[in-house]
Amino acid sequence: MSDILEKSQARQRLRSLSEALDSGALKQVARILNGGLSPSDIAHLLESSPPRQRALLWNLVDKQLEGEVLQYLNEDIRAEYLSRLNAQELADIIEDFESDDVADLLQQLPDTVIQEVLDTMDEQDRRRVEEVLSYPDDTAGGLMNTDTITVRPDLSIDVVLRYLRRHRALPPMTDSLIVVSRRDEFIGVLPITKMLVSNQTATVREVMDTDIEPIPVTLSDTKVAHLFERYDLISAPVVNSEGRLLGRITIDDVVDVIREDADHSLMSMAGLDDDEDTFAPVWKTTRRRAVWLGVNLVTAFIASGVIGVFEDTIDQVVALAILMPIVASMGGIAGSQTLTLVIRGMAVGQISAANVGWLLNREFLSSILNGVLWAGLVAAAAMIWFQDLTIGAIIAAALIINLVAAALVGTVLPLFLKSRNIDPALAGSVILTTVTDVVGFTSFLGLATLFYA
């Protein structure tokens, strides 16, 4: 109930802020921004505002809130604001950040600026951030936070509790303490809920959980997200190849990975960046989209070239020009369905060499059944429309051929692209559309040439 009330109040504050902006009451806007909205709400408001209004709002944000707001902004907008800050201003902003959040911000800056910011930190903080920066940002090492609480297995629960009370606060998302040896080798975890209900004279070794598998530091962030989803984890230890504890990953960072992967799949199919700014300036938007439009133009010329080969046939039977889009469209839709299914299956780790054969066979049979069904309906419509049995048979055969080709290519193409380290979500749809257009036009017009020649 309290969550619903808070969300309602946040929406009311956003409405009040919008009204204040429209009326030009900047003092009221600043008061609402810095006193009534959370950093995540401010970030959402900035992302939802056109450039001129966004610049005005950012200038009104309290300096003490800037760092927290930056954490919630998408990379495109965040990079723009970071580029305006010098090393000392950056150091002041990230002073209270966790090591993984600092690394995320620094990775968007030039190497010289990164080093300047690191030089302003104390030795312990600098060591922690450098540890995270030493790993790619799409691995467990890039996600992990080095701020952990560790205990030895021979300590009693009473000693551990007294040790925890000496801390002013526990690291966020601390659901377990990590049990390590004297050489910092991971042994297990001690859930706080289990510790609180255990006999205080018992040792950590007697209470701890040793069934938890630590996450290798080089594991990809997508696989980390799958582990968190599968085992309902809140946090998980990260170890190196020797089993030594390096840090931990928490659920808030994994949620970011899941959201970024979803954004990537959606935006890549349209040739856009994951962090495309909805309200980016005209020139920036035009420049980014021009490349993808150029690629699509090339594929369109390929399909047009195929049609041009059969120009004489089209001149002879005008009905072919009317019916051509049906063949290409049906193949494109069928292929996209299969492609999307396979890309999703690959993303969640469901597709492997062991089951791809079954999937290919299923798509083949399904495409034949759908092909026969829709080919019959389209053929009947074409024969009634043009009073020509031949053209009905031709379009029926072409539809079946194209649907089968679309299903097979939609299944195999993502696997092939992945094996070549090419993003299927980015390149798959363009290649598939080209294939279905070429196969559809070739089969339809080729068969028409045979029958009407």
C-alpha cells in the first residue's frame, strides 16, 4: 500500500514540476527537483525532455545530487554530461559511489581523464576501482563490487554479530556474509537470516552454506543474469581462476544487464544504438540512422535486381506485379517469427547443438503446413480475381517455397552469425529480409516464366 502511495505522490510531483516549467517558475522547479523527486525520477525526467528543457533542468539539479542522477541516466546522455566535468569535479561526484558504479562511469571517459580521476582517490578506493576496471565491462569482473564483508569459518556466530555491529552500515544488498580461508579462498556463504536464528555459540562452519557455486570473474554478464534468474539470487561471490574471492555481484546490477540486453535486442533490429537518446538533436539522429538506411538500400537494390531479370515476364502478365508483394511479405513475416524465436532461445541459453536439429525439423514441418494452408487460400483468391488457374498454381507453389526457405534460414542464420561473432539481432533481420525477398521473387517470377514463356 505504501509503495502505491509513494508512486502516486511521485506522479503528482512530476505533474507539478511540468506545470511549473510551463509557467517559467524556476524556483519552484528547483524546489521540486531537489526536494521531492528521487535521483531515478530526476533521471527519467531528463531522458523524457527535449534538449533545451533538459539543459535547463540539469542546471537546476543540486550539485550533491548530480552523481546519483548520473547513475540512472542512459549512457548517451550520461557521456554528454561527463564530458563537461574536469577530473576534480568527477572525483567529488563519485566520492560515495560503489566501486562498480565508479568503473561504469570512468569507462565512458578518455584514458587520460580516468587516470587523473584515479590519482585524486585514496589508495584503498583506487585499488578497488582499478580491480574492476581491469576486466571487460560485459563480464562478471566488470559487474562486481569489491566492497564485501568476509568472515572465517572458525569464528562463532556471537563473534560475527559483534563484528557486524562495529560497522556503521552494511554494503547494499547484503543478504549473506562470504566465508573465506586465510588466503581469501572462497569456502561458502553465511546467510544473515540463518545466522540470526542460529545458536550464537555455533561456529560459522556449522551454519554456513557450501552449496553456493561462486561466479568465475570472466563469465559473461548475460550468463551471470541467467544464474541470478535461475537460482533467485540477491548477491553472489566472484572468484578468480584460483578460487580466491575478488568481490560480489548484486541483483541491482543484474537487473541493469537484463534491461540492457532487452534494449539491445529491440534497438538492434532497427539498427539503433542501445542507448539511443529519444530526444537527441536532429543532426545526431540523422547521422546514426543514415548508415542503416544505406545498408537497407543496398538490399533493396538486390531484390530489385532480381525483379529486373524477369522484366519481360512481368510485361506479359501484369497480374504478377500485383501479386509479387504477397509472396515476399508472407516469407518475411514467417522468417521474422522463426528468427525472433531462435534469437530469444539463444539469449536465454535454451538452444544448443544437441537440440538445434529438432528445432530445424519442427520449423520445416510447420512451414510446410502453414504454406499449404495459406497457399491454398491465396491461390483461390488469385484464380477468382484474375480468372486464371495457372497464376493461382504459381503463387501457391511460390508461397510454399518461400515459407520453407524463410523458416530454414530463420533457424540457421542466427546460429551461423553467432559462430562468426556477429550479433544476430543486428544483422539477422536485414539478411533474412533480403533472402526471403530474393527467394520469393525468384520462385514466383521464375515459375511464371516457365509457364507463360
